[in-house]
Amino acid sequence: MKIRRAEPELDERAERALEEEIRSQAGPSPAGPAEPFWQNLLVRTNYRIDDVASGKGITISWAARVAIPGVVAIIAFLVGLHYYVPELTAERERLGDILRVMSDSAQVNLMDRYSIPAEDLSARAAEGVFDVPVTQAQAYYLETADLSSLGDLLSDEQVSTVLTVLESSTTAATDDLGGGS
Amino acid sequence: MDVPTDAELVQQVRNGSRRAFSELMRRHQQRVYWTARRLIGNHDDAEDVAQETFVKAYLALGDFRGDASFFTWLYRIAVNLSLNALRKRQLITYVRESELMRRVIPGGHDPSEEVEHRESESRLQHAVEKLPEKQKAVFVLRFYDGLPYEDIALMLHTSVGGLKANYHHALKKVQEMMRDENPKS
């Protein structure tokens, strides 16, 4: 424990006397700022109050550290999400081109050939609902999905088969039209 | 036309008058600056503390209940900010001193001179700077500003008796230090 020496407390007169002695010994006071400083201090303090009171001071630093990088990241993510397209395979591009130039009748014909009777579907469903053969999936895609996505399911060989079918159906359709005229 | 009192100006500020607050700043900025400067011992930090004091006062004026005078309340903010700045400065000085001691070049100048390099100040100011924090605070507020012990006690959250003891210690120390610096007297 620290023991302090008890010193007699100064009375008011002794306090004043000591203060006077110190004042008389003190050297020159440090130079104070010139008058323009006080005017500038007033202006600078007012600016500082404006910044804080309006929230600008907070916003600038906060924006620089948090808001701007955050917004940029979110925009970049959304833009990426919007424009991102999975890379197309060669088959898909090829099939997509073909399907785009196909006539409506040729597409109908193609779907007819690949459609599966309802009884067959029931029979397959009984075997296993999730065990769907590729041909059935292809047929489903042809009927319901975007035709251009068919390429995802077809191998090279199957694409050739489809093309052969398309060619023959197109020829048949042309013949039909020619025969009809 | 009557000059409005601080209390009236405070009321005007509460009603949204910035001009009234500018008037309060104009009235008190010099005393706030000098208190900060005597406590911290340097112009730049004192200016910063003076600005910060008014910014804080402006933002906290809603909490000012008027128990003490506006100036006492303002002073309390200034003293607290000054003591914080002083502690930061002491830490920086300590770090710099340690850094300089490591870089001592044989035959070079004394690194402590670099640390001690300050703007030209009076002997009294030198002595005050050497006082411990509490004694320095009470010395500045009592010796320079002549504040009553009761007000200082309110600002520094301490008892009047403790303050008196601190002030008397401070006076004696300052007197001794000034005698040591100037043995002729």
C-alpha cells in the first residue's frame, strides 16, 4: 500500500501567494494565434457542423468503404446472371439452326413420329416413374420444351438420326405439297 | 438592443437558429482553444479539439439541461476531449521515442532533442506539461481560467477536497520545477 506524506493544506491566502510567485517567475506567454485565425476557426467549425449535421461526412466515408463496392458487386452479379448463357455444344447449335429453318409442318411431322401413345407411358410409369428412357424424354422435349434445347439430350448419332428423319419428312412434305398442287 | 445571454442563445439554437450557435462559438472559442492548448501543449491539436468541442456541443445541445451554465457544460466537453487528445499524443510520443532510440547513430544528435522539439513556449508551460494528467487539468482550469473548485469538480467528476489537494500539489511542483530551471530566482 502506498503511504502518502501528509502535507498541510494551503489556505486561500497561501494559495494566492503561491500563484502570484509562479506568475512573476513565468516567462513570456506562448504567442497566440492572430485575429484571422479566430474568424477562420469559426468558419471551419461551421463547415464541420454542416458536414456532420447533414450526414454528408458520414455518407462519403461510408459510401467509399461500403456502399459503392457493395452496389458494384450486386450490379455485376445481376448483369452476369442476366447475360450468362451456358456454352452451346456443336450439336445443339447445329440442331438449333435446323429447327429454326424448319417449316411448321415439318416440325409437326417430327413431333408425330416421336410421340408415344398414352398406354405406353402408363405401362412405363408402372415400371418406374423416374426410369424414363431417353427416347421418351426426347419426345417430351419435342412436344413441350423449347425445341432448341433438344440438343442437350442427343448424341452425335441421334442428331444424325433426327436429321435423316427431318430430311425425309421435309421431302415427304414437299412431295405432298407438289402432289396437292 | 440587449445582448442575448448564453441561455437565450441556447434556446434560439434549439429552435433551429444556426446564427445563434455561431454567436455562442464566437463568444467562447478563444477560451476553449486556450484551455485545450494549455492542456495539450500544441496549437494544431488544440485547434482540432476546439472545433470538435463545438461540433459535439451542437449535436448534444438537446441533452443540455441547463443545470450548470452553458460555458461550464462546454468546458467539460473541451476538457474531456483535450485529455483524450493528450493521452493519444503521449502514446504517439512514447512510440516515437522508442523508435528513435532504436535508430540512434553514434556521433549523431541526441534523439530526445527531436522528441522535445516544440513550438516556443514559456517556462511555466514547460512545467505544466510535466504535471500528471489530473493535476494538469485542475491547474489549467484554476490557475489560468480562475474557475471555482465546484465547477471544476463537476467537470472532472471528483470531489472539491480532492481537487484542492491536487491543485496545491500542482502549484508546489510547478514552483519547484521553475526554480530548478531558473536557479537565480
